[in-house]
Amino acid sequence: MQDSVPLLSFPCDFDIKVMGRAGEEFEATVIAILRKHVPDLGEAAVSRRKSTQQNYISLNIHLNATSRAQLDAIYTDLHQCGQVLMTL
């Protein structure tokens, strides 16, 4: 059996996509969750795209991930947020 090779080497640039219903509360909540784990996350790290009907929004967050544990904690918190419909 071969040793497993890690898929990511930390620290590294990493993008997280978060989708939910459009609204300022959703964006503020997601950014607050991310800043809990990445305190220096700036506004320029977040890009937004609304759905055709403007009912949903996807946020693409570009960050510098420092560890697998950090990413796991971010995804756990996002999944526990009732406003988040999907993460990638």
C-alpha cells in the first residue's frame, strides 16, 4: 500500500463558494463566520454573483488557508448555519 499524498500543501490559496438566499443578512453572516477563522479576511477577498431571478446569491471567498483543521472548522460552521444552502 502506498503512502497517501496530501491533496493540499499548507499554507495555500483556497476558494470557498457559499450559496444562499440573496440578502445583506446572508452575506454578513457568511463573512462573520469566515472572519472567525480568517481574521484578516478583506472585502476584496469576497466576490458576489446573484441568480438570474435575483433570489439567490453565491459568494466566492478567496483566502489563505493555513491548515486542514482550519478548513474543516470553516466548512463545519458554514454547514451549521441555517442560511447556507450549499458550499463548494
